[in-house]
Amino acid sequence: MSNANEQSVWAVYRQDGPGNQFVVQSGLSQTAAEELVRELEARGHKQHYWATAEGASDRNPQLTDQL
């Protein structure tokens, strides 16, 4: 049985210091999206990156309380 999350389409988002959120890339598999997040975070920028299935809430659930 396959994982439904892996079959869905994912996007990677970025949040900058002031709290603005942007789509970095969409149309990805879950694996590709998570790999891109790791690559971006490894660059050492102070921005926050996360991946979520498209159609899910665009906002990072961990950051929503901070906005």
C-alpha cells in the first residue's frame, strides 16, 4: 500500500524575518520537497523553510501563532 502523502503534490515555502511567506517551489513529490528544504536550510540563511502538501494550509502550522 502506498503512502497518500507521497502521491500528493507538495510545495516548499519560505518565511523571512518580518514574517512574509513565499512559495519557493511547487509541484514536487514529498521526497523532493523535503530534500529541497534540507538543502536550503543547509545554506545557513536566517529564513525558515518548510514543505507541505499543496491544498493544505499555506501557512506553516508551527509559525501561525507567531504571525
